[in-house]
Amino acid sequence: MPAEDGLSSPGRISRYELGACLGGSSAGTVYKSWDPELERWVALRLIPPGLAGQGEERQALIREALAVAALEHPNVGPVYEVGEAADGSLFLVSALCEGETLAERLRRGPMKLEGAVVLAGQIAAAVGRAHENGLLHGRLRPTNVRVGADGQVRVVDFGLSGLEERTWRTLRIEPLSKEYLAPELLLGEAVSPRSDVWAIGALLAAMLVHREGLPDDLLRIVDRALSSRPADRHAGAGALRDDLRGLREPSPRPVGRAPGRLPDLSGVRRLSQYRIGELLGGGGMGVVYRAEDIHLGRTVALKFLNADLAGDPAAKARFLQEARAASALDHPNICTVYEIGETGENQLYLAMPCYDGETLRARIARGPLPLNEALDLALQVSKGLARAHRQGIVHRDIKPANLMVTADGLVKILDFGVAKLAGEATLTRTGAAMGTAAYMAPEQVRGEAVDGRADLWSLGVVLYEMVTGRRPFPGDNPEAVRHAVLTREPEPVARLRPDAPAGLDRIVGGLLARDVAARYPTADAAAADLR
């Protein structure tokens, strides 16, 4: 386990090494824990046998925890594993969400109107996704809402309301944060999605504090959410989310579903805990199958890398190191990696969410994107890259095929670490440079060392293509494209897209500066201009 200040005497639950205690409640104790397999910190909630219950109560808690693990939403704190320890304790392993709790944020004073509405909208989106899957939160309060430095919300502790209620009832103690419990909860009556709506309304009211000068539409939304009669509230968190979004004029979101030596999986129907289903696609890096995780009851995508890519043991070791590092990033715009493993034939594979959406390549194939949509997608990519670059991780192959756009309009950057592995395998055979020619930065074309600014060049190519419908450096073959990257200036965006805002050519120019020193220095700087 990496050294860490304040670490308590470590114990071990399953493969996890327990570190510092992060807090305890009537729903168990949470430890910062080290996952040695994926080399990342996680949050492990340990529920002792006395709290976990027996018989049907215990099984209900496990079923609900497994249902939460199957949720995939950028505002829901991911649950990686649900298990039972040898002493009968239950444990839940989830992402170690960065940032502060909403409770800590509220202690600094009231929030600005726009910020409060955005945070409430994210909370409602998370809870709305749970409602769509038949789950309630039941105990929503500021301590189980985490806010990242970039304003991204993660709602945690889904599935624990029954456990807390049993504890309060058994010990005859007052519930925590009663001001966030709907009236029917305090009266011991049946709960429903409208109970969570009341809690979100209470959170929004706490963020605003003073009602004077607030827009009438916002007051109407808050008052409806806080109606004493459940029937007078929004029917669910999704309806409340839509009401809040109506205040902010969001960008349009795309919808829809996308449909070397490749691994031979003919006849293989089971791998570890995964039941392999249909082939989703394939390419130069490998093939992707839909699969069912029979332990956690969720659908995943299994990506099997081409056998040639792992032929060099040193390159394979570096890939595993980088992929594990990327799996620990925990950012809404970076594809979650559940597991990195090998088959019995030493075939590398990655287990990831099976996103409902399409690649950006499929979206661009239908024509140029609306400007606000293109800028929004580019901003999301820049945020994901900023998070990776701060950890010293460079993607090296940002292109539309590696950018998944979910049905909710969220960008997921795929294949961190894979491009480097593929490049090293190629270099071993041919001495060629890494990357996909049309999106490679000049320093990549020349085979020089790269840093995060190479990813920014690739983002510039992607942004240009989204807006104009064509690539800035065309060519009939890879060599012609590489020559264009090194020598040609792209046609101005304004000439191809007259309705483009005046500053867009400046942003594209800052991303596509051939001199690395003249390029945007960081993804954060690019994101600031894209906002």
C-alpha cells in the first residue's frame, strides 16, 4: 500500500487493504482502502454482521447494493464490488470521490444562484436515474452529496436507507439531518420517488438560503418540490431535473445507439465472472463483446486486445501500469474501467461499462454538428484530458472513434494506455510513429517524445471536423496526411462555417499550433476558452 499520512493500522477485507477511517454512521464504517490489483484507492464501507441483519433483511440489502452497482451515471458514485467477509460482515467498494461534501460546501455560506441550480440539477439527474431503475435513495442529505473541484456532483450511499432505518429503530435514536427527510418519512409512512424529490428541494433551499430576489420560476420549482402532500410534488427526480434544466437553456444533446491479429473467441461463452454475448465491433486494436457480469448483475463491454499488441513483455507491463492508472482517474468524461485481466491464453482484456450511445465518428458521419453541441463535446473532452494530464497520463490517440457520446450527451474518452501499447508494438516491427495519422500531432509524426499537448492537437482536429464536417489535414494515404500535418495550414473554420463565432478560429489555432510552445499549455487552459 502506498504510504499515506494518518494511516491507521491496516487490515484486509478480501483483496483490499484498509487504510484511514473516513467516517462512520448507522450504515457502517467507511475506510480509504488500497486495491492492489488495479493499483488505486477506493472507499470501502464495512457493515458488521449485527448491522447487516439476517435472512431476508440481509438479502434485501445485498440485492439493493447490487442494483446500485449496475447503475451507470456520471452523477452516481460508482460501486465496484459488493461482497461478504469471512466474519459475516458485508462490504461495499466504491469510487473514492474527490472534492468535498455538500455539507462542507454549505458551511462556507450560501451559493450563487446559477451554481446552486446546476448542482441541484445534477443531484436530480443522479436520483432520477435510480428512480428509472426502481431504486430510491431515501436518506438524501448534504453529507452524501460530493462536489468535485470542477463542480461535478457524485451522489453516494444509495441502497442504505433500510439499514439506517433499522438501526434508528433498534437503538431508538433520532434520524440524522431530519430537515432533509420528507414529512411522510418522519411519520413512518410509505416512501416513494416523491420523498426523494422533497429531499432535493430541501437541499436546493439550503444552498440558496435567502428567497429574496430569486426568480419566480425557481421559487415555483422549490415550493412544488417541498409540498407537504406527496401528490403535489414532481412525480420523480427526473421531472424535477427537467424543470431545473428549463431555467438554464441547455445545449441540444445527441441521442442514438451505435451499433493485426484479432482474438479468436469462437466457442467461448464464459470468462471469469462474465458471460460473453454478442460481438459489438472490432478494429485494429481488438474486438469488443457485450457481456453480463453475473456477480454484479450488470451488462459490460469486454474489449479483447489483439494478441500482437502484448507480444513484448515490457510493453505489456507498461500498458498494465498505465491502464491501471487511468482506471483510478474517476472522471465523468473518462471511461470507467472495471477490470483489467488476461485470459488463459495470455490475451489482455478490459471490462468497461456498455454505454448506450454512439461513437463521435458515427455522429460526424451524419454531417457537421450544431455549433453549441460541438463546443460542448470539445469542452467535455478537454475536461477529461485535464484530469488525466494532471496525473501524468497522455492518451496519444484522441480521435472520434475513441470518443463515445452517450444518449445523455456525455462524452466518454476510451482506450487510455492502448495507443501507447499499440505504438510500441508497431515500433518494434517497423519503427513507425504512434497514433492515427489524421489526428497525430507534428511531434508524433516525427517520432519525438510527446506530452499532453499532443492530445490537445488531436482535440483541435476533432473540433475542426465536428464543426466543418471535414478534417483539417486531408490526404489520399497516410504519408500524404503526415506531409500535410507537417507543412500545410488548415483552411479557416470561418470560411467553411460562416455562422461560427468569431473566437472559434482562435481556439482552433491555439490547439493546432504546429510549434508545441505556441499551443495551449494545458487542457485546463483550452477548457477555459471553450466555456
